[in-house]
Amino acid sequence: MHRIQDPDYAERVRASFARQRAMVLIGARMPVIEPGYTEIHLPHAPEITQQHGYIHGGVVGMIADSAAGFAASTLTGAETAVLTVEYKLNLLAPAEGQLLIAEGSVVRYGRTLIVTRAEVFAVHHGRKSPCALMQQTIIALHGKQEHPR
């Protein structure tokens, strides 16, 4: 069980996601926000595919990074920003389907470093199958707020 520092975390995370122009660009949405966990859903679109018709691996990395980063943000105080320090992404299978779901979660929450993970699933004809696995390190920047847009 994770300790919540900001009772308004869901509204703060939702507003932060709305300011992330990259997610708007690719058509992603974040329908699930819980303490230490978020989901990003990305519908298939021709504009985000590579030459074989699969969703591009860079886009898979984008939603994995953001889902896990926002999972970390659900546990921080309101006056703390988070940034990715590093991540390792394994592409397990082509991102083929009508929808990708990136499930981000916190593995270990520390004052300065937060370890997270994300699993990305492709939903193809109602069947959910893993296509990527990521582990990530996040840095918590206390006293720093996001840049307003």
C-alpha cells in the first residue's frame, strides 16, 4: 500500500497529463489514476505506425515512460515535480492491435529516487497480449512545479 501525500493527486496528475503536448499529439488518454498506478490508452492510428504497420517502438516507449512517470507523481506532494532519469525498455512483440494499454506502477518510492515499471499490452480483436516491459528511475524534484503552458 502506498502513502498518499496529496489528497488531490488525481486532479493534479490529470492536469499534468493534459499539459503534456506529446500525449495530445499521438492521441493518448489516461483513464485510470490510482495511488501508485496509472494507465495510458492509445488507439491505433496510421500516423504513429512504422513501415510494417505496427505502432512505432518509440511511441510504445513514450506511453510506457509517461504511464510509469505519472504513477510516481500520484505519490508525490503537490510541490514536487518528477522527471525520468533512465529507463530500460524491452519490446516483446510487435505493437499490433486496435489499442495499446500502458500500465505504470511504482515499485519503490524513495524521497529522491522512485523506481517504477510499465507493461504495455496490445489489444487485438479483444485479446490483450504483452508487447513491452519497462523499468524506470524517476527523480523527485522537491519544491519545483511544472512549467505552466
